[in-house]
Amino acid sequence: MRYVKWLMAALLVAGIPGFVAAETIAVGNRIEVAKPGVPTPKRGMTMSEVRNRFGAPRVQLPPVGRPPITRWKYPGYTVYFEYHYVIDSVVAG
């Protein structure tokens, strides 16, 4: 969260007008800004809805842990499922 505040302050100092918002993602120990405009599945979509809308994943990893978390890898992003529902989509940095 500290990085987001720093980024917002830097943009204000640079004189960029208006409200600036971006989706941030944690990558290891870094915070990155997700690439805008990359369509990804949204939280709550089912596996069937994701497959119908985005096609088959390039890699489909088996469920791990309890509750079971499944990862589907697409070019440019990874979708995380809990049971059969999307919990997050992360754009590759």
C-alpha cells in the first residue's frame, strides 16, 4: 500500500491532472501495475463460463490444498479458482 501512495504523490507532483487509478498486483516482493485493457475472467465466474468465453487454458494445473485452488494459465495471465469459481486473475508482468 505504501507504493501506491508514493505513486499517487509522484503523479500529483508531476502535474498529471485528474484522478489516476490502476489495478496493482503483488509479484514476489514487488508491487506492479496490471496492464490495462487485458480482458481477464472476473471474480465469481465459473470454470465453464471462463472456458466458454476465453477458450481452453494453455496449461491447466491440478487443484492444490484445502479449499482446492486450481490454476489455469493463459497467454499473459493466470486464473485462480477456488472449487469451480474464479477468485482472481493475475496479469503477467
